[in-house]
Amino acid sequence: MKFVDEAVITIQSGDGGPGCTSFRRERFIERGGPDGGDGGDGGHVILKVDPGKRTLYDLHRQKMHRAQNGAPGMGRQKHGKNGNHCYINLPAGTLIRDAETDQTIVDLTRQGDEYIIAEGGKGGRGNKRFATSTNRAPRYSQPGLPGVERKLKLELKLLADVGIVGLPNAGKSTLIAAMSAARPKIGAYPFTTLTPTLGMVTPPFGEPFAVADIPGLIKGAHQGTGLGIKFLKHIERTGILIHLIDAGAIDPQEPLADFTVVNQELTLYSRTLADKARIIVLNKIDLAGTDHRVASFCRAVPDFEVHTISAATGQGVDKLIQLLASRLQKE
């Protein structure tokens, strides 16, 4: 299934059914009087978090969602049937905005969350409701109230505890595969990862945590270069960022070149994202000749704690998992 993280849909709650104008007509009963029943209420449109959903693909294809109208009232004071509700199933982490004003309506982040986004119209009252001592035979009833139509913008932001960022070919997919059961596409060429990948990590202590692998950033990503920055929203909710750097690509003359590129793109996207707690991890230390490259990088960032790993061989990965679990427990 194609990964889709944005969709625009139109919703329509049900109209209320009209009340009934009716009079009782039975043998041997004179002047039976009004007996028109009320119309049924229209169905609501309800947003619901579904644990089985991972993308907005279905909603990207189906643009219109309607609840059922209420049925008209009937004679003998019979109430019209209420309309069925329309449930829209969404993945956890879906942000709902008004498409016209861009105002945030609700952010559905927990499994089982439900939200009535459009209430159905109330059914009209039948003429029985209008009978009084001075008006014993009312010949009118109420129409049902109309439902609500809204245009919504849906935006999915993955719910992850840890986000992995870095340049293409830094080894992000290999790392998330080494840490979890996720199996993203891995290749020796740029932009192997075209969509975010989510993996669950089980540390030796503490609660399991989710890690998100974000497609690689390059210089000019904020202007749409490469895959752009459209996937960065998926790590806005994370508590910790792993800034993954290819140790074999570090230039001893300019050791912070790759580090600076990613930092600038994060800052241009969101100051909040750039200020998140971050762990610097140098990957691919199994490659020959990386020792002096790692040393030059560490000298250039004396105020940062730098961790070294080889995601391909697993060297240092367990220690990194323990570090992440410890940091998340403190938060």
C-alpha cells in the first residue's frame, strides 16, 4: 500500500427527518386528534483512531463521506428511525484542520480516541407535539434540521519516541533494521528510503519505544531539493533525535560539513525541531581509515557527546539502545 500522509476530504452529517402531520382515524373513535410522530435525527460523522491503520491512503482516494439522514415521522405517533453514524477510521497521530481556515480542530494521538466532527441534524417534531387545549387539531409539523458539511485537511504525523536524521547513505535504514524488527529497503545508493519507516525497539530495561527513520536530507532540502523536508513533520513529536553521520565520509579538513548541512535544514524547517535533545552517532566505523576521521570530528565538537557504531556489524548498537532507553525514562 502506498504511504500517504495528507488528504483533503469533505464530510456531511445526516439531515434530520421531518415530523409527520397526521390524525388518528379508527372506527368507533371520534375526533381521534393529531398523532404525527417526530422525525429521526441525522447521523453524526465521527473520527476514530484505528490501530490497524498506518496511512491515509484510503481517505486520499475517497473524498466524500456522508452519514445517513433521519427517517420521517409517521402516523400513530411513530418516531422516524435515526440515521446511522458515519465512522472515519484514522491512524494514531492524525492532525485534523479546517481546510478553509487552516485552524486546528483536533489532534488524535491515542488508540481508541473518537471525536464527533459533525453532528447530525435534529428531527422535526410531529403535529402531536403542537396540540394544546386551544389548538386541538394542529395541521403543521416541523421539518428536520439540516446536517453539517465541512471540508477537512488531514495530516499524519508518526508517533515515535526517537527520530533518526542524516544525509542520504548515512545508514539510517540499516540502523533501524539493527535496532528493531523493521525491514526497510537498504541499498548502496542515495534516497533508498522514500517514505518514513517506524520500528519498535525492546531495550533490556524499561518500556519498548518507537523509532522513526526519516528519508535523507541534503543541502537545499527546505527548497524542495531531493525529497525536500515534507517528511520532517513525522519527527516533530519525538522526544530525542539521533543525528546519524557516515564516519567514512567525514573530511578531516572540514569534519563538520555534513553535520552543519543537516542542522541548517532542521533549523530552517522548525526552530523547535532544531532545539530537540539530540544524540550524535558516527556510523560505519567498521570501514578502514575511519579512526582519524572520527577523531577529527570529536575534536571539532568538544561540547557534544559523540557515539560510534557500526549498524552493519552491530558494534555499539546495544549500547546505543541502552542509552536511548535511559534518556527516555528520564524524560
